Amino acid sequence: MNPRPDSDCHFDFDEPVDRTGSCSFKWDRYEGRDVIPLWVADMDFRSPQAVVDALHERVSHGVFGYSHASAGLEATVQAHLRDDFSWDVPADWIVWLPGLVSGLNVLCRAIGERGDDVVTFTPIYPPFLTAPGLAERGLVKVPLACRGDRWEMDLELLETALTERTRLLLLCSPHNPVGRVWSREELEGLAEVARRHDLVIGSDDIHAGLVLDEDKRHLPLAVVAPDLAKRTITLFAPSKTFNTPGLGCSFAAISDPSLRRAFCHTMEGIVPHVNVFGYVATEAAYAKGGAWLRALLDYLRGNRDLVEREVSSMPGLRITHIEATYLAWIDARDTGHGHPARFFEAAGVGLSDGVDFDAPGFVRLNFGCRRELLVEALARMRAALTA
Ligand SMILES: Cc1ncc(COP(=O)(O)O)c(C=O)c1O
């Protein structure tokens, strides 16, 4: 097989890729039904050719024994963090994980004790809501405030919500589902609260590569507030950006040795190694996926603009500007339909239910798909609302 550098490739995100029969969660939910699946957060696009080529090459080796991250992969990850986020991360801060949700659950178990509290902003990606309880911690929810065209962290509300036993703050940055790229000022404000209350911060930065607004930049909290870096655990993965979530590879950057030890100790014997293909794909994606990613972001911007334009003109729906991610967070409370996810599903569009994000009456739409499919889904939604 001929490895082709991505820069030589033509990227056609309009090309249909048939995912039926590939054991896709997203597509198989509606197998045999005329429902366009725009729910779980993976995209319908092929990964960069460089990733596919690297996997082919590794497959042809034919021996798939236990595997560790290579020095080349570590250097690639370090270069990625330095180039994209101005963050110098020594290799020994990196802890590899087979999934970021594992990382969230490990975090909740590693910090504090049973009966302590974990605080997070809602609405939020569902595992943020379940991980504290699974770790026998309490969950403190602080609603994000929708002000004008954007969702914001209400830091006063956060401060009043904190309990004596709140040890850990789980942050999603950029935020799923509201699509915000937190600004330097917002992160500095949050850091100030964390400082005052001695909180450890778990920052899930899995969507960091998917900033759509060209005048915005993802800033890891540990970079914005270097004095807090020693009590920040930042979770990254290439999986959302390069569409490799089925390969299970993510990592934590933990600068403080005792925090790192606690994290690794909690993983011991429970969290498996990353599989060999996850490592291979991660290195290829970060090292050679740049041109593909630029083309992807361009395509997603087009989809984002279409979704914002269409949804904002549908009766009863409201949408805020999506700065990052391929996820649109839609307020459907004014449609008069008690269960909007079910309503749209009956109309042939499968969306994520806001209930799971602690926000009944909302739905989340995944626009990481072909434009043609998206146009059809939006037309179905409009037709259902105007029928
Ligand atoms: C904020 C966030 N964290 C974690 C994940 C999942 O990570 P993983 O598949 O590595 O467990 C997702 C997937 O949508 C996500 O949006």
C-alpha cells in the first residue's frame, strides 16, 4: 500500500460513506427505519488518509502483543500541545487512557474521599453527571446561564453552590453541549474560584481541536492559570477531532506527581492498556492530519452556519452560536412538544435527548455528517414543526 501524505489528498466530505453493517452505534439504532441519525458524537467522515495508512501498515505486521506509547508518539503529542496550545508538557506528565470517560470516572475516584462532592456546570455531557455517583461522591450542579446569544458560567452561583466537601470541579472545555470556547477572562474567573476554595480541576478538553470560530482559540485552563496547573488534570484525545473514537485512545496531562500517583493508582488493575491501533492512529493523526483537519473545520463551519440559520427560523426553536464542536444545542421548549427528541424521531430525525444532559426540552444535533443529509434532516424538522 502506498502511504499518501494528507497534504496531497483531496478531501471530499460530501462523499457518502455507507456505515450500515459496520456496527455503528449511531446508525444501527435506527436500522431498518427511515430516521437520519444525528445523535451520538462521532462523524460520518473517514479519518485522515494518513491514519488509515498507518493502521494498514501496523495490521500488516501481524503481531498484536501488549503495546506501550512509543517515544515518537510522546514527542508528537508534546509537539501538538506546544504548537496548538502553547503548552510545554514533559513526557512523564502524560498518562495514557483507553477512553476519556474512563478518565472522568478515575478522576472522581482519585480525588477526595467517599461522601465528598464534585461540582459541574449543566447542561453537560452525561458521564459528568454519572461519574460522581459511581464514585460514591455527591454531585453539585450549577446551571450555565444563557445570556443573549451565548451560554456563560455563572461564577457567583458556582461559589454559592460549593459545599464544605466540594473537592473536584469537572470542566468541559470547549463545552459539550453548548459549544462554547471559554475565553481567557472566563477561565481566569473560574481559576480564582478554584484557588479560593482549594478545588482540584478536571478539565475535559476532548473537543479542543474543533474550534470553528476563526477568531477564537482553545486555551487549556492549566495554561491560563499556571499556578493552578499543579492541581489540574487535563484530559485530551484525538478521537473527536480525527473521528477515531472506536479506537479508544486518550490521555491525561498531570503535572503534580502526587496527583499523578493517585490517578494511576486508581487505574491499577481496572483500566486496561490502550490498544495498539489507538496509539498508531493517534500518532498519525497529530503528526500528519493537519491538512485534513483544516478542510474538516471548513466543512463543519458550513454545516454549522446552515444549522444556525435553519434552526433559528423554525417555529419554537432557539439556538445559540456554536463556537466549537460539531454539536448544536437546541432549545425546543417553546414548541409545545413535551418530549422533543421523540417528536423529531417520529419525524425521521434522531437527535440526542436533552434529558440526558440534565436539560429536558432541549435536543442536541450532531452536524458531523454530509451536507446533503443535514439538509434533508433540517427539512424534516421544519416540516414536522409547521405541519
Ligand atoms: C466532553 C466529552 N468527553 C468525553 C467523551 C467521550 O470520550 P471517550 O470516547 O474517549 O470515552 C465525549 C464524547 O462525546 C465528550 O463529548
